[in-house]
Amino acid sequence: MTTPSPRTTPRSGPLAGLVVADFSRVLAGPYSTQLMADLGADVIKVESPRGDETRDWAPPERDGVSTYFLGINRNKRDVVLDFGDEADRELAHELAARADIVIENFRPGGLTKFGLDYDSVAALNPAVIYASISGFGSKGGAALPGYDLIVQAASGLMSLTGEPDGPAYRSGVSVFDIMTGMQATIGILAALNHRNNTGEGQHVEVNLLSTALSAMANHSSTFVAGGQVPFRMGNAHPSLFPYEPLAASDGEIVIVAANDAQFVKLATALGLAHLADDARFAKTELRNRNREELRPLLLEALATATVAEWFETLTRAGVACGPINTIDGGVALAESLGLEPVVLVGDGDNAVPMIRNPIDFSLTPPAYRSAPPALGADDTEIKDWLRS
């Protein structure tokens, strides 16, 4: 008796029945495939004998496994294939031929010598949706290494991050890796819809630099539409005030007044209702231009109470605001709001606490079937299926 095809493995979710051959590693690709796995796709993670390098990116770790790896690889099955070995390479070809989706983030052209590039796979599987993730695209930037930090620097993001008179800073998160993983998922889902209508597979390409320029939205538009180069403003917003942390008596609280009505609420709650009628501050553009006159007036009022007290007072008044938490505080806030941010994935003592998928569905919710797999955890099952 042969092992059943993963296509027939019972699963739930809007992507149930789809098989994903995951030839990606590190962050952007694995984040994309975890999203699809949560939604029911059967994701088969293919690793070299050395394994995904993030398995070793520690500390921190949990039970000897990098928490980096754990955070982006749940709900997947795992097989080790050495593309340099002929027998393993043939199994990789067979997997690509049977998959609905193939996703990879090798340097452009890196899979050609193994016969696993788009053209080769499409010849075996014309209906395949094949997604490629790179740092700088497959044209002039094909040879450039695609690390998130390099793209943060080269795209201009770091020039926007930090104090005006200080050094440029990277984001505290590999923001363009994550965003590019999301863009890959959007592209794959759009291509699946096209295939459902036409039967045609296609090649989906995303890269970190294009994602970065798109994601910097208003800043990119400032240059391409307005002819101005944005600059570092610390925590300030170029077009709104207040829209930044402001000091209370024991720390800082983020306060947002993004329109005139919101500013009226803020001024009233601070006991400064007259400022809403002040000719210098009555309109968004005026508050922005006269922020250095307005800021000390707000700070004087805020100094009379603590962050916690102002958070309660301003929230009750309908003012958008929030404390500056560490991540544990962010998780606690989500818990207090009933968002249930943490799920246990896996069974018994091997269950791993993870952040839940952020999407809610009324009929087909995400499922948390299995903890991130050990290297080669499903070798026998997957290889037997591919040979059958």
C-alpha cells in the first residue's frame, strides 16, 4: 500500500487541497508559506542536508531550536533533498511536477542548473503557480545579495529612521522580508484565481526593493510626485501634529490627532479647549506648520499626570493614544482585548507557543495542526509518495 497523496490528506481551511513545494528558506519565503499552511495548504518544506540556516540563528532558542525558525515554520511537513544528488534531484522534480504552487528564494538563476527554475518546472507542470522571491529582481540586480538590512539601507528607509541629527537606523524588524512574503502570497492567490478561470499557470516574481518602494507609500510619493526627498524626523510625522510620543509625568505616550475633530477632543481632554479655536492651530496644516509653538503647550498639560492616567483619560475622551510597550506588553494588550494572540501548536510537551495567524474567517478559520518540523521529519512519508 502506498502512502496517500498529500492532496487527499484531510485538511480544513480556504486553501485545503493545494500542495505547496517550498524551496525557500530564511524569512520572506517561509513566512509566505506559513501563511498558506495556516489556511489549509499542504506545505512541503524542502531543506538541504544542512537545513534552513535559521535553525542555527540563536540565541534565543526553545528546547535547542532557534525561536527565529520556530516563528515561521509551523504546519509544514519536512523533507531533506540534496539537489546535487541525482536521486534526490529527481524527487525534487517529481515534487514540483505534482505541486500546485512552487515557491523559492534562491538568487535569480540559482535553480537553473538543477532543472528547478520556472521554465523547467512549467515544462513538467504547465498549470503550476511558481513564485520567485529575490532582493533586487531578476534583471540588473540579479547578482545582488538580497538581505533585508541591505534593502532597508539601499531603498532609503534607513534615511528616514532615527533622530534628525543622529545616524540612520534600521527598523527593529526585518520589515521588507515580511512585507515581501505577504506580497508573494497576494501574487500567488491572484495567480490561483486566474488559473481557476483559465487553467493557465504562471510565474510570480516579487523582490524586496520593489516592495520597499511600494511600502514607503507616502514617502515614496513625496519624491516621485512632489519632487522632494523626505528626511529623518525622529518619531515625528511629516504631515501631522501631534502624531508622535509626548512626555507625561513618568514617561511618554503616543498621541494622534489626525484631523480637526480629533484635535478638538484632545485639546478639550487636556483642559486646553481654547487651542481648537486658536488661529495657529485650528486646521491640520496650521498645526503642522506651527508644531514648535503647539508642542510645549501640550507638554505642559501632559506633565500633570502619568502615562497610565492619560491613557485612561484620553481613551475615554475618544482620543487615539497608546503607551510605548515592550513586546510582552503588546501581547498582554492583545490578550486584554480578547484577541487571543498566542496559540499552542503541536501536542503535549512538544507544543510550541506561537503568535496566531492575524486573519479571521467566519467559515474557514486558520488551523494550527503541527509545530515547526524537525529537519527531515517527514522524509519517509514524502519520498514514498513521490516514488509511488
